[in-house]
Amino acid sequence: AIWLTSFPGNSLSRIDPGHNRVTRTISLAPRGSGPIGVTFFAAYVWVANHNGEPTTSVSKVDPATMRLVDVNTVGGDDTNGPVWILSSAGSIWTNVNRSPNVVVRIDPHSRRPSKRVQAAPPL
């Protein structure tokens, strides 16, 4: 499947690439508002929420049922949440707030941040 978020629609869609069609769309609102990034890892779809309750959060969605499993905060104290999300090295990674220099590693089993990394500023 291909996964697509709609920021203004507060939704997540599953696309069947073989038939080139959307097979299901779910709303992530109100908790997962402003979805802006998506990744697939450990049998779940993970969505970075730029807005929502709480802001700076990540939603976990069961792809089989297309149900929102959980929404977890990843830290930060701003009104703007992450703008990207990816999976690598056994974890979920996202940025915190508007700062591209702060990265949070999320443990996919506990769904909690396990490490906060301050990256070097660009040269």
C-alpha cells in the first residue's frame, strides 16, 4: 500500500498501487490534526501531526482496521508540531516543533520518545 496524508483534510488514505485507487480514508481529527508526514514500521502506520491535541505528536494507526490506535506527544513546547517522520534503525524518528536541529527517537513498542538528539546547525 501507499500511504498519503491530507493536512487540510486531517486524514490518512491507503492507496492500492496495483489498481491506482484509494481503498480507505480515515479522519485523524481532532487529536491527530494537521498530518504532514507518514511512515510504515512494525506493522503500523505512523503519522506526524503538525497540529492537534497534543501538538508535537505522532499517531499510530492499525493498517488492517484503519483505526487510530494511539496519539503520543514527542515533546516540545510550541504550537507547531513535526514536519517529517521516518523509520530506521528499529525506531521512529521525527523533528520537534519548528527546529530542524532537534530530532526525537521514538521506541515503537512503548510509543514514547527514547532519545532526543540535538543536531549540529547547518554550515
